[in-house]
Amino acid sequence: MKKFLNNPWVVTALAVAAIAFVWSALAPTTAPPSRTDATAALAPAPEETKTTTEAQLVGDFVLSSMDALKQILLPKSSRDPFAVRTAAEPTASIEITNEPELVETVHLSALWTQNGATLILINDHIRTVGDTLGRIKIESATQQGVWLSHKKGRSFLSLGKDFVLRTPVGQTAPISSP
């Protein structure tokens, strides 16, 4: 294919063919209709003109192809791929809140047992089971991580991992007491 496109004769022939196709698509095929043609289109046509391919039968009248195209009703809402799209209506399953969100991040760095108590290093502070961090409560601790309770339920935070809780500011988190 590259060999053909590098040949100037082939490229010239393709360009001439493209110009010919565009000209044939845009060039008028018939003369503009005159006033007598418009009145003739409304009159009943004889039987021999009803069989022509240039005319279309509408009721008892024969219309030229240009007149038939003008009478086609186009739908008012056409899909334009370049038009600015409006936002779709939100569905019932999507919850939209206008309130800002409160973001709480918890990072579990270390777990150890000292004098029979499990100590937890969260966000560079030493905590114990039952402590609260904003809207998050430390429920229990194991050697693998800690269980956190918050407004959305319970979550397990593994050692060395982060936990992010996003809640709207106007809502308070229910914290269960032991």
C-alpha cells in the first residue's frame, strides 16, 4: 500500500476521483424550479408521468424529488455529536449531598502488649481499646490489626495500612459503648 501512495500518478488519480465525487454530490442535478413548475406539481399528473423514477406519488399528485425532500418532516430533537451535553438527571440510587465532607484518616503503625494491656500506635499517638479518634472508635485489637466502629459500620484496619472515613459534616456518627 505504501508503494502505491508513494507513486505520484496514483495519488493524482485519487485526488481527481475525490474532487469528482464531491462535485457530483454538491452539483445541482436539475435547474431551479420555476413558477410554472410549482403550479404543475399541484395539478393532477397524467398516467404516463406517474411511472417516472424522478417523481414520487403523493396522494393524487406527483412531486419532483426536490419537492418530496422539502415535505419530509424532520424530528425536532436530533442528536448532534458536537452539541454541549447537559447533565443527566440523577437516579434514585445516587445520593447527592450539598454538605461538605469531613475526611478522617487513620494510620496504624504498631501494636504491642505491655503489662497486660494492648497498646496501639495510631497517627503517631499511643491509644488503647475504647479510645475515640473523632468519629471513629477503636473497638478491639488483635495481632494482625484493629477493629474500628464508625457511622458506616465496622472496618478492620491491618497493621501498616490506612483507613479513610468520609462523612458529611452535619451528621454525627453513632458510637456504641462496650
